[in-house]
Amino acid sequence: MLSAAEAIRVAISAALAIYLARRLGAAAFGLWTFAIAVTGYPLALVEAGLTWIGTRDVAAHPEAARSLVRRIVPLRLALAVGGALVVVVCAFTLAASGGGRLVVLLAGGSLLTMALTIDWVFYGLERRSIVAGANVLRVAVFAALAFTIVRNADHVWAVPLCQAAGEAAAAVLLWTTFARVAPAPRGDAPGIRMIDLVRQSAPLTLGQFMRAVSLWSAVTILGLRMAPEDVGHFGAAQRLAMLAGGFSTLYFYGYVPLASRAARSGSAAIADLVRRSVRLTALATLPFAIAATLLAGPIVQLAFGSGYAGAAPVLQILAWTIPLSVIGGHFRHTLISLKQMRLDLTAVASGAVTTVALNLALIPRFGLTGGAVAMVAGEAVLTTAAIVIVARRVNFH
């Protein structure tokens, strides 16, 4: 069900990305990409540790779902409000006045809508069809509004509003469904203290922030050093790579409950799950990376037109972040299931430091391709670190 829904979501998202890139032009598309990068850092804090902890604990104790929602949602909203304030400061200090600043400000609305999204509960309850429907609804509403409103570069301000509207629609669907299907609490359900949630989620939250640094630091540096058109070219290639790798987030939401149960069964069960899952996902990700490397030029030309020719070399490189991130994701989420969040943070931090250092060194000299190489290198370092850490705790022989 999730795979079918993800295929629909990717198809709509791809059509939307192509439409916006062509209608907005590279410069305005670059403004929107920069706005996504600026909001991506605080959004990572909202989306990160609390949702993974919530998914894990709901999977272990479904009867505690309502209690977890009452504690996690207010925490996420508090993070969203703080993040929105940071976005406002960044809009007036980093973004150019006029349309660029307005797009950044409006993009901050997604912090609140995503804080109210409770898809993590349904992953824990293994009610994935509900999540599938919400994901399709989110992108469908976004696309319908964008196709209706956005006609040219002057309408770039409407794009983040359309996106937030889609997220709000998905949140409403999830909440109404939760009210109907959430298990009734039991008197013997384990208590969940707010301080425990904060303590357990803190390493994951910081780790996800580091992931945002890896993902968006190239766009941020490009946005500060180069023209919006260049950011638009990089953003177009990155958008294609992210669409191709979008299934991995859904996949690992489903993987965490399986890994949590395997962890209770011992090292052999974890090793078997990792081996089987890595083989399965490699069959999907490696062919994509090879095809994108060989056919990047025609893909970009077909999707975005000749005005985005500069995106092709970037796509050839960024395509390899997909298999690397999926392989690394297995070992990262295994650490989460083993409740080794600080070790996961170590792996993620190593990748983020590598990415930022290489971005600062390579972008001034090589421009867009330098940023792409930095992202791939950072992903490789993260994946290697996660494999080494897990191999010391799980016997794969």
C-alpha cells in the first residue's frame, strides 16, 4: 500500500516540480529552493527525534498512543514556534529584499503544519494505508492549488502557501482518523514522562539537524555566493534526486517497528533483517543511480527544458546519494531500534562535518558540481561510520 501510494505521490510531485520549474524559471525556482533550505534546518528539529521515538514506543505499546500524542505534539509545536522565529530572522538577514524575503517568510508556515502531522502514530500502529492516503492527499492538494495559482515567476510567493495547505489537509485527515481508530488507553499502560521523551529524542533531534546541514548546506552556500539561477539549477537536480529517494523515508518508518521487534530477539534476528532489507533496496536504488548518471542530460532536458542544462552534471553526481543514504539508513535505524541514539548522532555528525567542510572548499572553485561532490562524500562517510558502529554490536557472520 505504501509503495503504491508513494508511486502516486512521486508521480504527482514530479509533475508539480516540472510545472513549477518551467513556469517560474530558474531564478524564481532558485528563490523557492533557497527558502526550502532556510526552513529545512528548523524543520529537521520539528520532524526528527520525537517522531522516531513516538513510532518506536507506539509500536511497542499501542495502548499508549493517545498519551504519546498528548505529549509529543505540544513539544513539536514549541519547536515549530521557535523555528519560525529563526526563519524570520534569516529572512531579514540572508534573503534578498522583495520576493526572495517574502518566499522565505511564507515557507516558515510549513513548520506549524508539519508539527501537527501525526503520521508517526500510524506507522507505529502499522496502519500504513492511512499514512498512504494522507501522503497522497498532501501532494494532491499542493499540486491542485499550484496548478491553479502559479502562472509565472511573479507568483513564486504562492508556492509555499500551496505547500502548507496540502500539509494542513493531510494533518486534518490524520487527526480525524486518529480520533476513530486509536486504541483505548489501558490502566496498565506504561507511563511516559515528558522529560524522558526529551532525553531520548535529543540525540536523534540533533542528528536530524545534522542531516539537514548535509542536505541543505550546499544550497545555502550557493544562495549566498551565486545567482538565483545557479541555485535553481542545483535545486532542480536535487529535486529529482529527492523524488527518487522519497520512498526511503516511508520505508524506514516501516522498518523501525520491524527492527525494534528484531532487537528483542537478539543479534541474529537483527543481522538477518538488515541483510534481507539491504538486498531488497539495492535492487531499486543502484539501477536508478546508474541510469541517472548515464542519462542525466536527456532527463533534465525532458523534465525542465534547455534553460536548466546546468542541472545535468549535478544530477549525475547527486544520484549516488540515493543508494548510499538507503544503505546507511539501515544501519542508522538499527541503532535507533537498539536505543543507541548517541552512536547514531556520531555517525551523522561525521557526515555533516565532511559535507560542510567540502562545500566550503569545493563550491568556490567548482561551483554546482563542487556542492554535489560534497554531498556524496558526506553521505559516504556517514554510511561507513554507521556500518562500523553497528558491526561492533551485531554479529553478521
